[in-house]
Amino acid sequence: MNQKKIYGPLARFLRAGVRPFLHRWDTSGAQKAQPPAVYVVHHRNMSGPVHTLALLPDEPRPWVLHVFLDRHECFAQYYGYTFRKRFGWPAPAAWAAAGVLSLAVPAVVRSFGAIPVYRSLKETRDMMEQSAQALLRGESIMLCPDVAYDSAAPATGEIYKGFLQLEKLYHAGTGAHLRFVPVYCGKTKRVVTGEPVCFSDGAPFRTQREEVAGRIVDGLNALAAACGELEREAAERS
């Protein structure tokens, strides 16, 4: 299937504007997967999704926490949690920064075709169905399943596995298996993609779920090792 352009004018403008500032990043190892695909990115405290959206030679629709698509919820998230609780900023500075970001961020993520991520069961079902319909149209998706999303460590640890339900929905609609593509963005200024990880015929989804999740994590950590990130971290600790 040929993937259509799904990013809006604002997203394309931002990508074109930021890439000159990232000219030292090596993207030779970042390949566009045959769509539709699910790009699985090591979050690394926002470094992963930001650099993937900026530099990946594809236009995957990102999964984004729903609060960042609504101005009022976005303000509450930045003011009440990000700046006040997490960073410990004083109230006036947090209020000003949250005000600016709550105007800009929802417009930006919507232009990137973001799919809102919810935590309630009903809304999660709707999110999964929306994602499956996007995949069936030939659109790709980008997500970051890290449990410790705020960790700056190069290695990928425990991940949430709920996103693998997309395989069931996609397979039910097409009879084919979905491609999960590891993506790694390192401090060595490299963006690299790994070999797609897929479910296989002949075994139930439930019995393959843990194995496929493990292969995705192994793929991400293999990319980190190939970029020299794990060796570099070990040297810094010694």
C-alpha cells in the first residue's frame, strides 16, 4: 500500500525548519518501513519521539497522551505536574510557560496526526480501533511503550505490551501480520531503525505476546549497542 501524506502544513513546516539545526545527526541507518508499520521508539525522556518525528523518513502518526490535544488539559498538565511538581518551578514561571505551551502544543500534535492515548478502558478501545483503522488505510504509527518513560538510560527496560493488540485487529482485517519496527535515537546523534518484528502463523496471539515484546526490546537494545551507547554508559560508570 502507498502511504499518503498525513502530516498537516504546520507539521511539515516544523520538520523542514528544525532539520537544518539537526544536520549533524546521522540518519543513514533510518529506513522507511513498508507501510503500514508500527514504529516502536525508546522514549528516553522525550528524546526518542522528538527526534523520530523530526528525522524519520516517514510520516507515522504518533500516539500522544490525550491531554496534549486539548488546550485546557494541556495547561493543567504542564502547570500542575510538569513544571510545578516535576521541575519544582515557582508558580508564576510555571503559569507563563504552561500558558504558552498549551497554545502551541495541541496545534502541533494535531498537525502530526496524533492519535490520543487514554487510560480508561472504553476510551482505550476507541483508541485501538482508531489506530487499527489508520493501519488498514496504509498509515503507519509511532509509539513509545517504555514504563520508565522519563529515564535517560540508553537501554530499554520494561515496556507496556497493550499496543501489541494492534496485531490482532490488523490480522483480523487483512489476514497479514503487522510489522513492529524498533527505532533508536542516541546521544551519539544517530537515528537508526531495526529489523521488523512480526507475529507468526501457527501459534495463538496470547502465546506469542511475551516473546514478541521481548524481541522488540532486544531489537532496541541491539540498536543501542550498535550505536555505542551501552559501551559508552559502561565506561562512564567505571
